[in-house]
Amino acid sequence: GWLKSSSYRLHEVSGGGVAITMSIGRLSHGRSPLQGLVRCRKLARSFSSAEWSQYAYSTPLFRKTRREELAEKWDNLGFSIRPMNGHVRYTYADGHWDSGVFVPAPYQLMHINAGALHYGVSVFEGMKAFACKDGKIRLLNPELNAQRMQKGADALLMPQVPTDMFINGVMEAIRRNREFVPPYGNNASLYVRPLLFASGQMLGLAPLASEYTFFVTVLPAGGYFGKGSEVGVKALVSNNHDRAAPKGLGAVKAAGNYAADIAPVHSAHAEGYNTTLYLDAKERKFIEEFSVCNFVGITKDGRYVTPKSDTILQSTTNIMLQQLARDRGMIVEERPIDFEKEIGNLKEVGMCGTAAVVVKVNSITHGETTLTFDDFDVISSLRSELTAIQCGEAEDKHGWMKEVCDVVNDSIPEVFPVQPRSFAPDMVTAEAKGQVQRMGSQAMHGLERLLLEHVVANAEPGNPDKVLAAMDAFWNKTFQAQGAEKWNVRGLKIEEAVREKVQAKEGKNTPVRCLEMGTYCGYSALRIARNLPEGGKLLSVEKDELFAAIATKIIEFAGLDDKVKIWMGTVHSEIANITTRLEQEPADFVLVDHSKERYVPDLKLLEECGVVTKDTAVVGDVEVYPGDERPPKVIEEEIGRFFADRAFGLATMV
């Protein structure tokens, strides 16, 4: 996963006159946990009296999830964290919320004295989005969650997240991760986790933090309890711990409320139970909640009952189930439930919440007594009705579902996907705002579309020289001209080798045949093709569909598409096409411009098939440019051994 992993640099500024930017090395496979590669850059800044310091922190390497990896898992996702495209983040400072940023890295940089870290000033929500039968992605009842978070913010003296900002932020997070919404027909959804917390510093409970963060993360998920919703769970009444104190924070979704259940629920697991059930802390007689879910029951005479207390967090799922029960004409009672007096009058018990939906409770153990509940028909049918509404299979009579965008259609390749409208048009990426900087090979990715737009806006159609100049200007600006001189040496070396082959074939009435392995947006293809005479051809093999598509567009714009053919694949998958398109003749020139670990295996195959001979000019590049990862030592040694007795033109050899 080395080449597919990601690393980002997070920036922080704090008090200081000389600014130091320090890059703390990457975490990587086969290396020490923290490399001792530290480079400092002194910035010439002067301030009247104060001194300022700045440091850049590198995130650990992580591998982002890809949709195709989940193709066989949609029905068995479980409830676990997977790195997505990124998350939405808003910051409150100086009395107002900003316009938000989209952050690609699952890390948060904040002060070590942040109020959330020291005093638990944090509330969160749980929500779901669904791929519906009609091909739309919809979000379930976000207004309820916005209101509940506002209640929690008031309880912890944090600024409220306005309802519109909350809903738009959630929908924007879904839109930007829409390929991870499980397809319709699977027992899964996109779980959405909004979080509000004090990211600013606090020392003591006053003064309050001056900065707060609201962000929205998403992940594809199945049931919280796996298949417990089908076979039922066993609950243990917690006799030694209380979930929340009277007149405390039990009625808001504060992070600390869940911390109180960690030890009890793990203790219950160790005894063979699936979850805990709490009674009220004052009298220890009234039913409160399960570990992370509301308690719902169906009495023997068919009433829907659920506890009411100032220390219970009101489940949005429970609210909707109650409404569906009323729609059926059922009596719904939200009231104190005396465990000893009433538990025996229940024929069905369930635990409900956003993540769990509704899970059957098979048994509840209190001390030496265990009560069992075999029925689940009524609650199960209410659950089926709710899930049918969620997936667009039943009428949404109460207007709970909010449309976000179209689902991703796997049957249609999205090389240039149509982007659904933004719900936060003023939102920018964290990279654009300078808060996050990509590192390694990922530094190049994501710039392809911007490159194409720049070329179209600044170059002249049909003029390869102008197109190359526009591309050079784009990359020099992107990387502040790092490596520009070496990159130009590389280009000149390529063109020199091609021109030598063109001159050698003058008057022989045979075409100049060129092959390129790997093309990042067509730059090298342009430098080769503009030197080819009439009848000359360049074949370019690229395994990344986006790179191939962008390269094709740029070649067309430059007016060289009659000389260049770019297609998807690898040397091994396309060797038959390569030999056919070269008319079973060897190539005059080969550019090795793909992953360095493929240099030797691919060239060996090309030699075996007669594409590369002793007369072929082969040019490769093992320089490490901005955005590149240095190849492992074993790959460098393999390349060195292979070319020890071969003529191999190197643009720049380190």
C-alpha cells in the first residue's frame, strides 16, 4: 500500500518574529516510526516586538478507501472507520462561523489545551443517508439532529450551529463522498457523524474557549450490532454504574455521556452479554436507556411504551417510530417505566437508535433474574416501515427524507463525472486555504482537471509549443519551480533521443515508431510527438483512466492526435495490442515513464516480444521530483543491475 497511501502536512502558527517551518518525517513501512529528517526554513519576517513561530506536522500515512474495494462488502460492512475522500469542517472564531473547508485528511490539528481535550466540551450527532429506489441519495430528517445539537451546544455554552449551516454541511459531506453511499438493495447506509467541540484553548472553566469547530465525517456502515437485529441481543442491567446523574447532561448527546458506559459495557461483554441497560440513578427503579440506544417496548395489550426522563437522550429514530405507531392507531406512551412492576407486562423489547435502527432484545438479566422476550413482530414491522421510507420504497408522508444528489451508477464509467450542485458554494478545500498540504505521490493527484482548465485558458489550440509552455507554467506555479531545471533537462533528453531516431530514418520510407509507458496528463507525449515526422506514431499505455483521459484531451487540444494513441492498460495486459499497433516491428524509441518498480519487469517483457531491441533508444528517469516517492532501495538496485550491460539513456540519474 506504499504508493497508494496518503500523507498530509498540517500547519499551525503561534506567537513569534522568525517563522520556522519544520517538516517532521513520514511514518512509513520498513522505517523508523519517525524519521530524523528535519528541515527548517527561516523566513525573513520582522515584527515590531512579538516573535512568531510556525511548525508543520506530517500526518501518518493512511490509505483512502476506494469504491471498488467495497463491491463485495456492501451487505457486510459492519460498523467501522474507513478513510473517505475527506470531511467538512467549519470554524467559529471572532464571533462568527466561517464558510467551511473540505479536508482530505482524517486528522485535526488543535491546541494542546483545547477545551474538548481537557473538559469534554463536545457534542455530536448520528445520522444516515440512503441510496433510494429511484436513484437518488436522501438524508433522513436532519432538522431533528440540528435541533438536538443546538440543545447540546446551549448546555455546554458553545455557539449553536445554525440549522441551515448544519444541514448544508451534512449534505455537502455526503455529496463529496457520494460514491461511498451503499447501493440500493443492500442492508447498509452512509453513516454521518457531525461533531461540535471547543477546539480553542481553555485553562479552567473560565474564560471559555474563543474557537470552536464543527465538522462532519461519513462512513459506509451496516448495522451497529451486526446481525443482532435478526437474532436478538442479551442485555444486563448495570447495578454498579449509572449512565447520567439527575439534573446533569444525560438529555444531550455530550461525548462524556458515552465515556461513562465504556467500562460497564465492556464488563458486560466479558460476562457474555451484548449490551447494558441502565435504571435511573436517583431511585434505581425506573428504566432509562440501553448502552447507546433508547428502550422501546410493546405491552401485552399492544401499547408502544418508552421511558421519559430528564436524563434520557431522545432518539430521533424513536421519535419517528412513535409517529408510525400512532399512524397505525396504536397507543403511544412516553412515561416513567418501573422496571420491577412493568417489565413482565412487555411481550416485545427493542433498542433503537440511528446506528442500530431497532434491534431485538432477547433477554434482560437483573441480578439473578433473567427475563426473555420471544416476540418481535410489532417492532419489526415498524422497523420495516421506517426502512422502506428511508429507501424510497414507501411513501414519505411526514416529509422526513431530504434529497441530496444522484447515486453513483457503476454501469457508467465516470472519467469526467458530473458534479452535483454544492450545498456550500463558498466552501473551499483545506489545500486551497493553506491549512493542509499533500505530500508524496498524492501531491500530484487532484490537479489534473485544474491543469486541463489552465491549458485551455492559456494556450493556443493546435500549437504544441504553446500548450507545453502553459503546462510548464502551471507546474512551476504549483511547486514554486522546485525541480523545474531538472524537469527541463529531462524533456530535452527525451526530444534529443527522438530527433536522433528521426534523422536516422530519413529517406528510408519507414515510420518512426515510439512507445511510452505511463503518461501523466500527456506532457512527455507532447514532447515526443512534436518531433515526429508525417507517418510517425506514438503509442502511450496508461493504467489510470483519469490520467489517460486528461492526456487525450491535451493531445487533441495541441493538434497532435493524428500521431498519438493513448489507451488504458498496462504493458502486460496490452502487449498484444502494442505489437499489433507497431506492426510487429521493434520500437525506435521507448520512454519508461511509469511506476519505477515496473521498469525492469515491463522492459524484460518488451525485449522478449521483440518490441525493444539493441537498436531501440530507451530513456528512463529515476530522478525524484516534487510529488514523487523515492523508490525502495531494492528497486533502485534492480534497475541498476538490469541496465549494467545495456545502453539506457537517463535524463537525470541520482
